[in-house]
Amino acid sequence: MSTHLFHDLIPAVGLLRGWRRLALALALSVASLTVGCASLPPPVPRPDVHALANPQTTELGKLAIAAAPGPGLSGFRLLASGEDALGSLAALADNARHTLDLQYYLIHSDGSSLSLIRRVREAADRGVHVRLLLDDLNTAGQDRGLLRLTSHPNIEVRLYNPFPSGRLGTISRVMASITDMARINHRMHNKMFVADNALAITGGRNLGDAYFVQSPDSNFLDIDMIVAGPAVRALSATFDRFWNDPLAYPVTAVVDPANLIDQSGSDASPPTRPAIVPAVIPPTDFARDLPQGRLKLSWARATVLADKPSKMLSEGQPTSTETIADDVERLIHSARQELIVISPYFVPGQRGLALFQGLRDRGVKVRVLTNSLATTDAPAVHIGYARYRTQLLAMGVELHELKPLLSARQASLGSFGSSHASLHAKVVVLDRQVALVGSMNLDPRSAKLNSEMGVVMHSPEIAQQLADLFEEVSEDSYHLSLGGDGRQILWTSTPPDSALAGQSEPEASTWLKFGIKLLSPFAPEEML
């Protein structure tokens, strides 16, 4: 397969990186004052398609059944290391024999994605039927590569909630679809990779170097997990709902090959770019175990939580039957001794403050790990978070903010080396007995606008592993507290660092701090 397959997939993922939410929000605000010029094409008539009906008859299905200690239990293995996640995804593609279902918010154009898509295409060459469902917000410049994928007889590609015009760039897409403002502000944030409806990987990671600790500059600390058992069927049911939803358009219904010209408009050939070097897929225990018929998983009762596609068309507050936000709130409220929250974008709002205050009033220890201003890839979201820090600290909530550089002792998280670290994991742990891992941030956008999903595991073993991870990462984080006046926020670290005395937003640049202060009055919290 040509190394140019993904040359046209997100050539500039960083187009709105860091400020993309605020930029999109401002673009939508401007859009409301102007006149639109594009709308979705008519829905494409098609029969509903569903995941493999009898996964228990497949080799992977038989393996999962043999490994399960009892009926009704699902199996899990955490993938904290980016390298482990990359190798495990490749192993699923290599061992699939019937179907592969991939649902993602974005795919980067880089070596990791190229290597994974090669494995997926090789599976299609073996006769595996592949369905790829991709949100359309971040696909600017991808059209040619996506058409190339869908030309394979065993690969179907659909774009969710697409932009029918202005496809050269994200802002041009938004401006071309301004009459659909309410629609395009909703995005599909789900993430899953399912093989033969028998084994799956889901969690917080999209596909790209930064999620697999393959970038020399900046990498995400994230969590995925391998899933087996009934939870996989629930994941596939969620995939099917989105795949069959009217907002899921075949790429050929959105992209006109005749419009695939370069920006000069002179010809339809792709611009010349340096060849993408495929990433080396690292060996993993999971990749070694699968061919030998072994699954090393923790088994427990589990529930898959997933927003319904109808949330994407809701105006204002989605109903409780459309969103999992109320389910997550009830889960958090059920904590009795300790609540651990890991969320890269943490904007609790007044409702969240009341929830945490209620927990503190009952004596529940509340501990939160999120990004610092120096580590976040979305500074605009930090504006929303910063508005609540003083109140959270005053009620006794522990706040930990990730430092830009992880210490060498965090080997379980991957080989970050000297690269910049940024938090991207989404985790809730209750009393070290129950855990939630998924795609949902604790912020208004996840609650009201994006589609989200997660898996609740009643597994003390998995919950303890995640609590241990929290403890480890907290050692590489700033610890926040209030000064004697009850208003000034103090940042400290372990071991103590005298250089932090008097600092605010440590290790963030002066220009970044200035930009945050300047834009703070204009950041609409409901879109962060």
C-alpha cells in the first residue's frame, strides 16, 4: 500500500490546536450574524447494517468465552502506555477474521495512523469487512485519502455530521454551513476499535502519534482498555446506532472527486509533501498472547454508557434519555469514601460545584487531576476551569495539575523522554471499587454538545490500578492550595520547589497567560 494513503488525511491537525474550541465558538457566533450557503444533501437511502451476529462462533469469540470465569462478566485490561495501545490495536486488526468496526473523533496524518491503517487494509485484503466512522470536523484535507480507502471493496467509510461545502479548511467549512449552526456545533466524540464483535479497544485515545507516545515534541497521557465479553456487544450496538443514523453519510455522498483540486485550482493532483514514515509497531503482551489463545484480563460486571445519536440534533439541554451526563452524575454521587477524577478538560459549572460540595459535606475525599495551563492543548478550556479553582479548593477538593515533563520513573505510561506531556485520559474511580473509563470530559461540551461514551466496571482490581496511576501521575503534578487570604492560589510540588514561590500558572509562557486574560471575557462556557 502506498505511503501516500494518508498524505491527504489532516495535513495540518494543528490548524486550530490549542484554541480550536474558542475559535469554533467565535466562528459560530459570527456565523449567526451572516447568511449561509450550504446544507446537508438528502439522506442516502440504505438498509440498516449491524455488527456480526454470532461472534461466539469466531476464533476471537471462542477465546473470550473460554477465558471468562462465568456468564455475564466482561473482561478488561488497561492500556496506560501509548506504545502498548498502538501494538494492541494492530494486534486486533491482525487477528480479525470477519469484521472490523472503527469509530473515531479524529485520525492524524502520521506514522502511527499509517501503520494502523495498513493493518486494517491488510485485514480487508483477507476478506474482513471494515466499517470506518469518522467525525467530519477534523477531516479538512482528508478527502482524497478517504476516497482511496473506500475504493477497497471490503472497506466502507462514513463521515458523521459532515460539512458539505468549504472543505479546504475547518473555518471555511464552518462559514459555508452557518445556516446549520445548531447542527455543526455537535460532534461525535466516540472512540472504539472492534474486531469480530468479540474483542474491542475503547477509551480516550484517537489515532495518531501523540496518542501513542510516538511524537518527538508533545504526547498525551491517555487511557484505553481491551474489552471482551458482553460489553463488546454493547459497544457494537452503540456503533450500529451511529453507523445507521441519518447523519452518517458515505464519504462518496459528501465528497465530489471533481472538486479535489489544490488551492491554486490548477489541477487535481495532490500537493507534494514529504513521505510519511510508517511507525514501527511495538511488540506487546497482547499481540503475543492472541495467536497463542491467551487472554489475560480482569473480569467483572460492566455497563456501557453511550449518548444516543439524537443528542446531536437536540437544541439546548438534551433529554436524560439522549445523554449519559445524568448517569455519570449519579455515579459520582454514589461515592462514599473517595472520588478520583481524571479529566483533561475540567469545567464543573455550578451544577458540578453543587455535586462536589454535597460529597464533601458527607466526608467524601474528592481528588481531581487535570491539565495545567502549561500542559493543556486547549487553553480556552482552561479559562472555564480557572473560574472554579478557588471555590473547589475552598470546599476541600484536591486539585492536581500535570507538569509539562514527566519523570523517568513513569515508565508504565510510555517513553515520554524529553517530550512535552499533556493529559488526555478520562477516568472516574469510586471508593477504589468501581471505575469509569471513556471519552467524556467533565465539561459542558461533553455534557450537552458532543456524543460521548464510557464503560463502568465494578472491578476493585481495575479501580485500584487506576487509583495507583492517579497517585503516580500526581507525583509529576502541581498541588494547588489557597493562601492565607483564601483567594490566592498557591502551586507546590513534591519534592518542594522554592522556584514556585509566588508563581501563577507555572511554566506557562507570558504570552499564553496574557492571551488567557485577554480572551477570558469572551469564552462562552457552554461551548468549552
